[in-house]
Amino acid sequence: MGADSRGYTLDISEPLFRLTTESIRLHSNETRRYQTLDDLLNSRIPGISKIDEEDTKNIKHHIITLRSSGPIRVQLCITESSADNLERIKNLLETKLMTEVSVSDTLSALLFDYVVEKRAVRTIATLGLDEPDQPGSNGSANGTHS
């Protein structure tokens, strides 16, 4: 671990472990490179700037539903700036949720947000909603003409 990184040892639950592996899989497929949890966090944490009210409700439900503490030990080594931002996000969650939030809870919330975002992108693409209207298209959902 270099001087510009910070290490964490977390004991997480099996559901959170499964969320980490799904997030790593999605990130690896997105980047077309094998990724680690450290890589994902270093790329994801700096982009988190705010949590709106809808996010707050979803995150609170997620943290209550998915217990983050458990018997599976994971080691993280993230950049110092990512660690600072992780702490900032943790504090923001504590303020928004009006309760103490662990680093594992913060990790869980970040990964939950990532998976939801990736699933939404996939759903939009599947429905064809990511394509601009084609010239000559009648706008019909099934592509038939009247």
C-alpha cells in the first residue's frame, strides 16, 4: 500500500459480498478489462456528488434490507482521494438518513447505486429508448405503419 492510498479491512455479509461481485462483473464488462473492487471504487467514488431525496429513500430501504456486517473479510486499498470522498459520502448519508452509517453500509449504498444505474441503462437500451428518432419513423413502438 503506497503513501497515496488507504487500506480498509471490512467484515461483510454474504448479500453484500454478492453485491460486490456483481458490481465487479458489471464494471469489468463495461470496461472490457478484469477489474477489482478497488478499481471500481476508485473510478466510482469521485463521481458521487449528491444524494437527492429519492435516493435517500431507496438507500435507507436498501441499508435496512441488506445487512452489511458479516463474516466475510475483504481488504480494500483505495486512493487517498477516494478514501476522503468515501468518508464525505458516509457523512452525507449519516446526515440524510439521520443515523450512524458504517463504511460497509456506505460501500453497500455505493454499489447498490452502481448496479441500479447499470440495470437502468441496460433496460433503456433494450427498449430502444436510447436511440434518437430515426428520420421517416412514425414513432410507433412496434415499428408498424398505420
